Amino acid sequence: MMIRKLIGKVLRRPGKRVMHAKHYGIRREDIHHGALKVCDRLQDAGYEAYVVGGAVRDLMLGKSPKDFDVATSATPEQVRHIFNRSRIIGRRFRIVHVPFYERGGEEIIEVTTFRGAGEAPTDESGRILRDNVYGSLEDDALRRDFTVNALYYDPSREEIIDFHHGVDDVENKKLVMIGEADVRYREDPVRMLRAVRLAAKLGLEIAPTTRKPISEHANLLQNIPSARLFDEMMKLLLSGRAWDCLMSLRAEGLHNYLFPVLDQLLTKPATAQFLQKALSATDQRLAEDKPVSAGFLFAALLWHEVEADWQKRQAAGEYPVPALVAAMNQVEATVEKRLAIPNRYGAAMKEIWLLQPRFEQRVGTRPHRLLEQQRFRAAYDFLLLRAECGLIDKELAEWWTQFQYCDDNTRSAMIARVASPAQGDRKRRRRRKPTGKGGGAAGAPAAGGGDE
């Protein structure tokens, strides 16, 4: 029996409920002007069009949505015809991106055609391969993942349309799968990651019937392309509750297929603290509407693996910087199998790592040259984080904090104090037997940075 027929038999299909949006704290002026324009123009052209999903849910929860998506009865080609600058993207799910330009940048309103209840091709595990069968509004609601995401806001009538008691679940802080969770996770295993992220981000409790199959189907994430897993990982890290999301991933056993090193990180208080502080700093920047560096995030997430391999290579007699490069390459190759980190993020991540040993080089013109590096600030923040968690000597971080803000005479004096005979003896000892253990906390990789 095909998946679609099975869903039709097991789903409870409650009736359509229409509610005044103002009673739930949603007003037309709360909606992004681009989403309003898309809905208005599609409705003027004779199509149904609604703001859907997370935006409606977040507004009900008193949060400011980051994205405003639109669902419509118009096909992608019809939407493309109405909005000349729009573009159709995707194969598995064909959607339309409608761009709006404001504040010097481009903002995208994502427009999807109502999904139908027709049969879609699946692989042997039940995962949907392509899904471009279109249907009615009720069909579309049935195809949504969670009840809180199956809410439709009509800006012209200022009404919320709810087929699956999503309004009740929002008010009760429940995350409930539409349909049989076992089947829905097989259709798209990424829904397990979404369940964990939404629950942690929004403070929702995952319903028992929604939660139970997660541990049973976690292995299905192996079939998901690495690029999709990276996208989900980014959503998790930028959720504003990144640490809570990671802990929930671990609790459900999903981290083994997305971030398996998490167990090792948590066995050592210093590395666990390092990761938690990095993620908390990111959450704080997001709360303050400041930019966040994905390169810095992944540098923090993967540093434990790089550090461990770096130490092993130095203990085997390799020089610090070549050992670090080799360790970086090894970790990058391993990570690429599960997360396709884009080059622009990977390059920033590796620069942050490569600059860590250079903080040890505090004689001659090297400190001045390091200040001129494009990634100096990110690498310095990374150094501070390591020092704060006891992974390197705090004196090194304090030295660089003073050096970058003092005048030229003070800088010269600081360099002169470092360039002492004792420093020279220590360098000679490192060249005879590179261990990566001098100057900082036991086994601290940066302390073994030495000369290039």
C-alpha cells in the first residue's frame, strides 16, 4: 500500500476552523510588507494566498518572525508570471522566490503551491524523492509536518484558518505531528531534527506519539544529503537556543548522525564549557540583532577534534604548524562526509585555527603583522574563549588584549619583555622535542604553537 493511501487511513481530519486573528495577537501591520504584497496580488489575480507556518505560529507566541512564507493555489509558473523578478527553484519541492529590495539588501518571500494528496515517488525507506503534486488548501494543511505549522493567515480578512487544532497546540505549548509520526519521519527524516529544534527554540513539549518514533528512525538521517543536513545544522545553531538544541539532539540520539563528537566534548568540563560559551555568545549576538560568523561557530564545534589530532601529531615529532595543517585537513575530510560546509565558511574556520599558534609568536614584527590579518578579531575572540575555559594560559590572552589597544611605545616594551633569553631557551627546547605542551595549560595546543 502506498504511503499516501496509508496516511489517508490513519489521519484524523478535523474540520476547518476560522478564527479572528486579532483575538490571538495577530494584526495585518505585523506582517512583512513583501508578504502582504504577494498575498494581495495573488488574491487580486483570483488565487488563494495565505501567510503560512512559522510566521503565524511565532506571532501567536509573541515572537518576531524572521521569515514570512506564503502558500497559494497558483502554480509556480502562475506565480512567476505575476512577479516578473521571481525565480522558480528546487526539484524535489518546486517553490518560487519573490525578491523585495529594502534597506540596501534583498529580502525573499518564499511562495509554495498547495501540496496535494496524490502519490509521490519514494525510496525503499519511504523518503519522498519528489513532491510536486498540487491540491487544495485542506490537502496542503494535511501535508504540513506539525499542527503549529499548519496555520494560515488571510491578511485581507485578518483571519486564521486551522484544520488540525494548531491554535490549541500553540496555546498549550505542544508540538504534535500531523498524521502518524512513524510514516511522516520515513517520508522526510529531517522532520526529526525540526521537531527537536522547534521544541527547544520555542519551549514546546513534544507529544509522546510524536517523540516515540524518533529514536527508532534516527538512522534514516544517513540517507539525507549532506547539504540538507548542513542547512538544518545552521538553523539549529542560529535558533537562539543552540545549546538547548544540541542537548535535545543528544537526548534523542540524533547527534550520532549529525554531530557525533558531542559525546566526547561533554566528557571533559573544559571542552563542554568552551562549546557552551561559544554557543551562548552566538545566542546573545542574535538577541541583539548583531551579525554572526558561521565560520567561528564551526571552528568552535570542531576544535576539539582538531586539537586532539594536533597534539598526537606533535607528540609523534611533527612541528606545530605543519601538524596543525594536517590535523585540520583530516578533520575537514571526516566532517565533509556528514556536513557539506560551504567553502566560504570552511575557509574562515580554517583561518581562525591557523592563527592560533601565531598568538604565541610575540617577538619582532610578528605581533604587528598578526594584527593586520583579516580574521584577527575572530581568531582573538577564539583565543579569549580558550583562555576563559582554561584551555590555554590566560596570560597569553591578556597580553594580546593589552597589545592591540596600547600605543606604539608600550607595544615595543611588551615585545622586548617577551624577547628574553629564557624565551630563546624555551624555543630551542621545543625545536629539539616538539610536544605542544609549553607555556599554557597541560596539553594546550596553542601553547605549542611556536615558530612557523
